[in-house]
Amino acid sequence: MTILSLPGSSGSIDASPKRDISYFSNFYVLGLTLTAGIGGLLFGYDTGVISGALLYIRDDFAAVAENNILQETIVSMAIAGAIIGAAAGGWVNDAFGRKKATLLADIIFAIGSIVMCAAPDPYVLILGRFLVGLGIGVASVTAPVYIAEASPSEIRGGLVGINVLMITGGQFLSYLVNLAFTEVPGTWRWMLGVAALPAIIQFFLMLSLPESPRWLYLKNEKAQAITGLSKIYGPDRLEEEIDMLAAASEEDFHSKKNVGYLDVFKSKEMRLAFLAGAGLQAFQQFTGINTVMYYSPTIVQMAGFTSNQLALLLSLIVAAMNAAGTIVGISLIDRYGRRRLTLTSLTGVIVSLLILSGAFSLQQSFGVETGLSYEHNLHGSSGFNIGWFAVIGLALYIASFSPGMGPVPWAVNSEIYPEAYRGVCGGMSATVNWVSNLIVSQTFLSVVALVGTAWTFLIIAGFAVLAFVFVAIFVPETKGLNFEEVERLWKERAWGSEDTRQSLLI
């Protein structure tokens, strides 16, 4: 055994020997990851598609075009549904398993997509958005946990990152669909309706996959759990994994089998773990990612590019950069660690948000100082150059955010909680993510109207600075640790080293 020093923890813990494992070492695990990741694809597609569909929904429904609050409600009602779906999804995961939770999410999402496609008015559309959100909320909890529990610790971060790649890939796909249907009658209905297809595909693929072996072990179905683990690990590693599960104490597993939401706050180590996980999820949203992804076509038009098609094309480039950056993050997260990757990511986010703020401030100053109308400024040569400055700021933002703040919160939350708490805590932290998402998406256009675009991005930059400080203080490194080692990490953070704990007992 080797001794592994833990950044931000007191003392060190024994770490099991690490193997040289690649993402292609086991195609069964890779296939399971990609199948579960379709939930991320649904998540990402809905995030991206509504930004383009909203341009055409405004054209079809005059009430929507004349009311910013109604626009924000159409966008954010899916998030309201996701809050409920994520909160309930943690319980569904623990009570019925990761597989059944995924199947339930697919059914709800498909129904919601069909309702949106057929919506005769904005209010039925809002109902469909809510149903889709319920499905997304359950999937956002289930997919990372299902993947993490089937992943060797050496590549767990990258495999969970593939789920985030599916999210960003879904966003990219949504912009392709947006462009493909720009000249088709019923444009936005096609954009929203085709989302039912991947949900249906995942439903049938998941029927052939097993339940999470760790969940089965927790439910005392050990024979099935070992069968599942045998598909992931070779004979030597299989024995080691089974021993570690047994060492977690069957008695402890049974005593905590019915963990409730309030139980999370009854122990110091769980409070610390949840603070780190939920804090990362909140800051992922308050540092502005879904401001960009929900409203990127609108932001591009604010920058002076008034054509719907051009706005969607530039947004497609932004989405492609998001997916590419996520691939970079997958390659780095298990090599350089979650903490370093996040701090580096936030540094770039802060700089890019300051550039965006400066670009819109210059645009406003140019119009005021020269006495030009806003419309003239947007189409004039100087306004056009400033518009490109804003687009560059958006691109830099995505390049900085996507490798770190994109995948890390989901990876960390899939691995920092003990088995008995993983569903509940995962659901609670995902709920924090969606609540934060709702606050940002529901208020963005209103805040822009109140203080201006430049100040809005400056405020988001302030949140990014707070996020940097939070990660530096509260988030430890978990690279390469198995679940049992992570559990010991939080106990050491809460109570000090083993020697310290023994002295307290004397």
C-alpha cells in the first residue's frame, strides 16, 4: 500500500495501488457510459434548442414577443420541472435503482416533447416544458451516479465527464437542428418535438443493461452485484473491489439503508461533503454558463447581428467550442485533478466575463458619445467591430468554462458521498444546480433591462471570483481515490487524523 497525501485534508490515508487503465480498456463500461450519457444528451439538447426555438416562438405568438417575462417563463419552466425531478430523483434512485430511474426519465421526457410539439398556445407549451424538465431533473441525478458506480477509480472522472460531453454534444446538436429547420413550416415545433427520439432510443437500450452493482450490494443482492462487477474488473481487481465493499460494513449499510434528506445534516463529514458538492453546483450556474447557452443567439443579436440565421450560426460555433472544451476536460480531469482544473477554468472565466462587460460598455459608450441611435450603432462599422469583440468574449468564456467548471461539479458530486447517501445527496446537489439555473435564466433578461448588459456580465464575473475562493477553501482533491478512500477523506477533514480522534476519545 502507498500513502496518498490529500490536498486540503489533515494527515493522509492509505490508497490502494492504481493501475494504468484507459477509457478503452473495457468496452462494456464504455458502452454503459455512452448509453447512460443519452440522459446528458437530452439535458443538453433542451438547454440549447430553446434558445433558437424562442426566436420563432416569438414570431408565432404575439403575446410572447411582447412580454419578456413570458419568454423567460417558457425558457425556465423546464428548469422548474427539473428542480422537482432532481429532488425526487435522489429518492427514486435509492428506492428503485439507477436503471428504473433512467427508464422513468425517458418516459416523462418523451411525453413532454410531444406536448410541446403539438402546443396550440404558449401555456400548453409551458406545460410541455415542465414535463420535459421533470425528465431532465431525474436524468441529471441518475446518469452521473450510474456511470461513477460502474467506473474504475482511475478513470472515473473522465467517464463521468463523458456524460457532460453528451450534454455539450446535445447543445451542439440542438443548434444544428435549429439551423436545419429555419425554413421549414412549424419551425420551432420540429425543434422541440424531435427530442423525443433519443429518449425512446435510451429507453430500449437501458432495458438490456444491468442495475448498478453498488446499488445491488447496498440492497443485499450480492450475487447480482458480483455478476455486474465481474463485467467491469478482472479476477484480481474483482476480489479487491468486493473486499472494499465488504469492509464498508454490512451492518453500516443496513443501518443507513433508508437515509432521509435531513440525515445528510446530522454528521459533520456529510455536511462538509454536501457543502463542497452543492457549492460547486451552485457556482456552475452563477458563473453564467446557461446565460450563454440559453440566450446566446439573443446575446449575439444584442451585439449587433440581427439576422436569426446568423445568430444561430454563431451560436453553433459557441456550442461546438463547448463540446471541444469538454473533451479537453475529460483528458485532463484524471491526470491533473478536479481542483487544479477548476481553479484554472475559473481564472479564464473571470477574464472572459470582464471582456464581455467591456465590449458592451464600449458599445453603449460609442452610441452615447457620437449621438448615434442604437440601431445605427449596431449596423455601423464601429458597432460591428465591437459586436465581434463581444463574440470573441463569448468564445473565450466557453473555452475557459467547458474543460473545468463544466464537468468537474458533476464528477465530484458522483464520487464524494458514501454509497448510502449517494442518491439523496446527488439529488439534493442537483436540485441546488437547477434552482440556481432557474434564478439565472428567469432573471437574466430582466437584469439586462435594469442595469444593462455590461453591468450584468460584471456581476457574473463577481460570482466567478467568489467561486474561485470557494473551491480553494472547501473542495479537496479526489483524483484517483476509490469511494471508500473518499469517505475517509471527509472523516479526516471533519475530525482530524486517526491519532487525533483517538486522543479525543481518551
